[in-house]
Amino acid sequence: MAKTETSEPEALTVLTSNSIRGVLAVLGPDFERRTGYALTISYDPAQVMLRRIAAGETGDVAILGTGAIDTLAAEGKIDAGTRRTLARCGVGLAVRAGAPKPDVSTVDALKKTLLETPSIIYTSEGASGIHFARVIEELGIADAVRAKAHRQTGGLVAERLAAGEVELAVQQIPELLAVSGVELVGPLPEPLQTRSVSTAALFTGTRQRTAAQAFIDFLATPDAARIFRQKGHEPA
């Protein structure tokens, strides 16, 4: 969609989870170049974003997990009729670039790696961190892992891995790939894997409905799907 108005570009506010950060780093500027609209993008884990919205924050477009979008739709803050599934992604593990890659290919191998790794980082409120907490409980190693774990509310935990603060990072695969200086070891073994579905929708209060819908449509194009795949997602 080409913008025909001669006024200054209107900023679209996008509230989104961190898993889309790498994708929007590419597609955001592309959309701006193509349309003349500016994007203001804010990232946070879904649970944090839900609290921000509950406190009164709003925007034009939300890109969050399906459960969070459903919650906002039920509250009347999201237009349920505009929901569009974009992609899904799983949880993975990463090490610093050049470091030996431990075996995480099976449940037993992952358990051994988690017990032997000196330090691990994951989020306390992101979808991946919440799931990982359940995984270590299921494996019976929760106390041992928590004793050496670093946890942060949100953001890209692999940044602290790249900085040399920890030896292993656990997060959704696109969030790991968004950080330079780290290398993906692999996904969680399939019996322990979970996949988050990213869904976009318009805020009911948006005053830029046409432009906001154009942005969602842009994220669902075949060209966008290639970027999603490059950044560790499985496009819808």
C-alpha cells in the first residue's frame, strides 16, 4: 500500500513480544520505505505487555501469542475480527560463538547438559522461561538448575551469553538468533518442546485502521514469510 498523503508520516504504534524482534528489524524498515508510515515498536514478554495494556497503554497493532491476543479480545481491547496468525516458533538453546556445542538432541542428553553446564540464563516471565521452568521440574533437576541460573524478566537473554556472563541461554529460537556473537545449539527435544504462535491484530481504539491493517497484511506476504523463516520462525 503506497501512502498518497503529503503530510508527515504518521507513526503506527506496535506492541509486540520479543520473538518478533529479529523479523521486525528487517520488515519494519521495509514497510516504512514502501508506505511512508513510521513505526514505533515496543517489545516485552506477553505477560508484561498484558500488564502494560491493563494499566492503560494502547497502540495500533499488537503482535503477541495467541493466548494473549485472545485475552485482549475478550476484554474488548483488540478487534477479534482482525486477528491474523503469522508464525510459530519453538524453544532452543545457545552458546557463545565458537564454544563447544553440548548435546541436547534427546531428553537424557539435555538433562545431562543442564546438570553439567556451570551457568544458564532464561526469562522469568517470557513464554520460553515459563515453559523451561516446567521442563526442569519434569526432569527432576529444578533445584540444581535454579541454583546456578540467571533469570531476567524479559529482553534477549543471549545478550548476556554473548557478553560472557553465562555459558548457556534458553529462549525462543528467534530471540536467540537475534543476538550476534552466539550460536544456536538446537531446539529442545521434541518430547519437551512447545511452540508459541504469534498472532497480529488491531487495537479497537486505533485511529489509523487502514495503515495498521496494511502493516498486518504486509507481515503475511510471501516475501515476509521468507524473513520469518530466516529468523527462526515457521511461517503460517
